[in-house]
Amino acid sequence: MDPKAAVTFDPTELIKARENEIKALTKEVLSESGSKRAFQLLPRYMRRRTMSSNAYLVPSRLRAKALREIELGGTIKNTKKRRYRKTKRILNRVRHYKKRQITKKWLPTHLWHAKRFHMENKWGYRIARSPTNKGARAIYRAVKTESVIYDATHTAPIKLSGKQKELIFMLGHLSQPATANLLYLRGGQYGSNWLYEKKDAKLPKLVCPMEFYWKPLVGKEKSSSQDTNEMEREVWVFVHPAAFPEAHVLFLKFLNENKLDVIVTPLQMKFARFQLMGPKCNKVLTTVLHEVEPLVEHTSSSLADNMFRKVMSVKPSALPKRAVLSFTVLDPRVKKYIGLGVLRKPIPYAPPSITPPDFLLKWDPKWSHSFLWEVGEGDGKISFDENLSKAPKPGKGKGLWGKKNPSSTTEDKMDIAKDLPSLSNNNEQQAQKTESKFWGTCKVLERDINARKIPPSDLYKSRTEVMLMQNPGVNGYTSGWTFLCEISWATTFWRAFFKAGAKAIGYAEYEHMQFEAGVPSFPISFPDTLSGQVEADKRDAEESEKYLRRPPSKRPNFEKLGIHSPFRSPWASLFSSCDITDIRVLREDLSAYFSGSKAIPVGSLLPVWVWLPEGGTTIKPNARIYHPDYDNDHNEVIIGFVSNGKYSFKQGACKALAFVRADTTITILQKNNNRAPIYIRNIQSQWYHPAYATLHQDQ
């Protein structure tokens, strides 16, 4: 046979040659004598228990087989249908949802999370705690190799507006001087700091950690320092929701005492804030975000400089620390409706580079200019007098165990500013609320897109302003981006990020990620703050109620174990003459205390990491820490308590964050080369485990 001759293929002859085999295979597939039922041929995620008795629940391609099986009697006998109580029909679902938010607020992504997460009331919000599918180790792997996303919309900013010199004076007295650093004043990068109640005191009272971001100076970079001090500026102060009312009232009181012409505007539920972490968060962002020109005149040149593409080509941890990038993006649902044909060419994903270009190392504030500063400008402002007579006053209440307190409870103090919209010390009357000046609100509904009621030309005009804030993480771990957009776009972008490959987590997983990174979680790991004390009270009440529900024979006897406060750490008991309000944690200038140039104040705690060299057990919260000389003199001297302890996937062992007496522990650390030997005992155990403690340095 000539190999160069043309080879012809006739499919008819092939089918005829295999006709008997095809018929035998078809007969075997359709035969009821097999071991599998019709619904068992489906994937597990498509199976339903009622398919065995109701053939119409089976997909149409297998329905005939299911009907034949039922006719032949190969089915379970139908049981009597269970009668369900009639539920009241919801006529107005929006009004019904608002009624359910009287005592707590729902985040914009609440309905999405409620179907997939365990929900919990936390800090005045209904927040997702953890996903229903178990996978703590899988989430840790996703942080290391993939991308995760966390809805942090509850962390809202407080906007301060006024002259730059007055804002610097105010923040300088309530926080560290870093807030007035020129690097942050230019507006290209945001910073982090501590917010104090009385910073000028010998040992100031901490309120909470905060993040601050100055509005960029676009077109006025070359102005003299004297001109910029007289310039009207704005700054956002992001605080945790547990301390938001306290921080709000703190700003108002400071303005009242110092007669400053500064406007304080809380921006709760004005922005959606998502935390994207992991090495592939750039891939998720480039999949969802498509940079376009804004519909109004823009003073920045982010699109002209093609900054989004350039930034996405570099690892987040390699960029300038806490850099901010703002730009306009297209509605992410455009792809679903009209495809990518009308969009700019999508960015081909490539592994980000570790070394950024030289021009990215000097961040230009014009790349950070955003229209998001206009969000909330239409809100009304009310005035107040010198004594804050318009602000609600804390009243007398009862303590946790029903005892009357001479002063207001911590819960009352935290609710002072709950209903304050926006206060200034100008002699203004209450202004009428007007529509916000921000142009980029979401006006296109999802149901209209699905019903194809929106013309492609109108949908292409649907765009908004977004902001990316670089998160440096700790040694590259948990590095990524903080995504900020107007609140009406929250669900749209959340679904788009999830479909692009980001794994959603709750606040329990987010706290565990902070624990792995060596960052204390606010407020539970801040015992010297009012928010930390409130959180400890709530956990004490919840754990006590859970403990008392169990019969005495099925619960540990803490009285016999010698544990007088099992569900909270009695910090004041470490000192003979201190109250809980006098407790302070040493976080700054620790070298001065170690060298002896500064005297250690009474009631001071020192944060340390506790390790078990031999392993074999788990360090649990509220565990007792004993002096290393316990084994010699058998004198139980408690020097501290564990705040948060669990198994660390990163270390492959158990570790814990604890707070110990500063004076005793500093002496032990100096004698043992900064590795203090201690003993640790869990509240449900009689064993004293040898361990060691190392100094914790806040990142």
C-alpha cells in the first residue's frame, strides 16, 4: 500500500461495524437490573432524599428511568406529609428587614453571609463569625498560596474637617506625633497609630488602635508650610466598631475644651471595606476591576499613567508601605451582560514581581486623589454648646452580676455617641439633609440586569470610584489590599471578588490570621482599654451561662481547683493597690524600662508570647502564669494571665499571647537572656506546665 495515497474515512461504515456493541451498551445503561437507581447516577451535590419517591425531582434526562423504577415498586413508601405551621406572609420585605435591624445593623453583604456563615451579634452589627463548612487548615493554606477576602465594613472612618494646624494640634494631643509626618500629610499614604484619652498623662489611657488618612494635596504640593497650615484639610480616622462611640465622644470633648473650629462627621455605613489577603489577591483584583475614565472631570492622572496595571504587576508587600491608589472602574456586572468586547483588553495575569520599578518607590499623591471624599458631604450637621448638652448622658445601671454601680456602666459609656450624626462647635442650627455630592452610587439593580431591562449603553455608563490601600502585613504574611467603595456597590463587588477566586472568611478566621501574624486582636487582647473590659464582661457572662446550664457532675469544680474567676482574667488581683481602671500595658519605649532610665509605673503589664518547649497540650484563654521559683518554694505567685492561646499552624505548636506583671517579668527576662522560664496552668487542670516567655513587640 502506498503510504502517500489519500486515506478516506467513512463514519457510516464504522457505525455499522460497531452497531451490536452500541446497542448492547445502550441496553445496559437503560436496564433497571443495575445496582444504582436513577437519582444515584447524579453527582452527590445534586441528590435529594425525596428523589427516591418523587420522580419529578429528578432531572429530565433521567426522569423516565425513575418513573419506571417507581412503577415496578422499587421505591420507598410515601410517609404522611408533615404539617407545617403557616407563617405570616411578608408583604414588604424591605420594611421587614429594617424592623429586624432595630438592635443591630446588617452589613450590605448580610444576606449573602447568612446563607453560608454562622452569624453573631457583635459590636452593634450582625457579623459573620465562621463559615458553615469546616476548614481552618484550608483557610490557612489559602492565605499562604491563594487569596481570601473579609468584609470589614463595620470598621468605619470618622472624618475631621478644618484647618490643617488645628487638625495637627488635635491629633497630636490624642495620638503620637507621626500623624503630622510629611509623608502622610501629602496624602499618598495612610498611617497607623494609637488613640489615647489623655496622652499628656504620665501613663496615658489607651482608647484603641487607629488608622488615619489625609486627603491628598493635588496641585498644592509646592505650597509653603505656612500656607498649608492655614489650608482647609480633611482626614479620615478609622477605628474599630467596639471603640467607635468612645472615639467619637473623645473628639467632641477635645474640640469643646480647646475651642477648635473642626467638624466631626461619623461615616458609619457609608463605605464598603473589604480586606483581600494572599499572594493571588492581585489576580482577583485584575479579574474584577476594569479601569475607565470617570463621568465627571478628574484632577488625577491614574488612568493616564496606567497605574493600576503597573501596581498589579508588583507584589503588595514590595510596594511603598501603606500606599493608596484611587481610580474609576466599570460595573463588574458588564461582563455578564455584554461581555468583554467593549472593555479595555483584560490584563493577562502573570506572577507579580518582587522588585518594583523605581518610580513606584516615590509615590505621587495625585494617584491617590479620589471622589470618595465627597461621600457623606450632604449629611446634616447639628450644633452643640460648651457642655455637650445635646449629647446623651450615661445613666446609672447594674453591673454584670446584678450589683448596682455608683457610676455608669461600661455599656452606657460606649453608647454615648450612638445616635450622634455629626457635630461641630459652630453656632449653626440643624441643617436639612441634602443628597450626597458623590456621583458614583449604584443605580442599576441586579434583577433588571438579569431580566435584560438595561440597555448595554446605559450599563456601560455604570461606573464608580474605588480605593486600594496597601496592607504591608507582617513579614509578608497577610499582606494584600484594603478595598474601599461606596456602600451601594458592596454586594456587587463582593460577589465579583468571590466568583474571581477569593475565599470568604469570618471574623473568627480573621482573628486567627492576626494571631498567626503576631498581631494582638482588638478588643479582647487590649485589657487596658474600655472596649477590652466590655468585651471581657460579655464573654464572662456568656461562658458563665453556658457553664451553669451543665449539671454539676459534668462540669469542672473551679472552687476545688482554686480558680476564683475562671472566665475572665482578674488583672487587678496581680497588684495589691490597683483597680482595673489603673491597669496599663507597656507598648512603647520598652528599652527605657529595661535599661532603668524610666521607672516602671505601678499597675503596668507587659505583653509576652508564651511557648511550650515540650508541647503536648493547648494553652487556653485565662490560663494562669506562675513565677519560675514556684518549683522551689511551692509558693503560688501568679504573675499574669493568658489573653489568647491556640494552636499555630505557622509554628506547628501551641503558643499564646499573655500579659504579665512588668516589674517582675523584666527582671526575669534580664536574668535569662530575654527568654523567661515560667509555669503555666489551664483553668480546668491541676498540672503546672514548664514554659518560657519572650517579649512581644507590636508590629
